[in-house]
Amino acid sequence: MAQKPYDTVRVNIQLPLVLKEEIEGYARAAKESVSEFFRIGALTRIDALRRAEQERRLVTAYEAMREARGAEGTDWVPVDLEGWE
């Protein structure tokens, strides 16, 4: 059965004590729970990784397009719009 976006699970992780205390301090200052702090952090990291992957794919596609154009050696060809209406 597929999980709904609001389904949650308990996760057990190990952290250095000093890191745990720092996280609790930042979460408290932001008036959020430690769970919310981790959720936001995880979503932020996932978003950054997705963006990096998308950028990598775009660069790969643009490079393939440039190679496909072959010996032209230019990305853009100037166009004279004079006389166009």
C-alpha cells in the first residue's frame, strides 16, 4: 500500500553529543521541534541534490547538442531581421 505524504515513521540515528546539542539549540531558537529541524534539513539536501542532477543532465544535453552540430563551431547563428514584419 502506498504511503500518503503525511504518513510518518520513527527514525533512530546516532550523532555526536555536541552535534545533538547544537541541533537542539538551533531548533529551539527557530521554535521548531528537532524532528522538524531534521525534516527541513533533509528536504533542503534532497532539493540541492536534485538541482545538481538536473544541472548535470542539462550540461550533458547541451554538450551533446553542440557535438551534434559538428564542425559549425558556433552555438548561435546571427539572424538578420531586416525586412521582417
